[in-house]
Amino acid sequence: MNRMSIPEPKVEHHEGRGIPSCPIFPELRPILDEAFEIFGDKSEYVVAAPQYRAAANTAMGWKNSNLRTEMTRLLRRAGVSGWP
């Protein structure tokens, strides 16, 4: 499967909504597969840092969670070059 589910709590109460899927870039697939082999079912999220989930559950939502900074940090730690 070359898609990942993205929970959408804001609209999950609407029928047929709540868990849309997003395509996975072919370059990311082996990285995500390796992470899944290591962590398996231990982590429900790709970015499991609690502070990002907490920030998303405020009035501002994801606007103040600074995901690009965290993704850049994760990519650097994994030794993967990022995007421009």
C-alpha cells in the first residue's frame, strides 16, 4: 500500500470522514518500512512527540506546532536529505 492514513479528529463525527489517506512518496517508503520494522505497533504516529499532539489540540490547532522544524530535525537525525 502506497498511502498512509491521517486521522482527522475535527471531522471524524461526519459519516465517511475522519481518516483520509495521503500518498507516500516512493523515496520515503523504504524509510517508513524500516521504522515500522524497528518500532512496529509501539508507535501509532510517524511523529510521536507528545508536544506536537498537544499543540494540535489547542484553539490554534496545527498552526503553532512547527512541523517543518521537527521534520527537518528528524531527517537530519536519520541522515536523509530534505526538500528545499
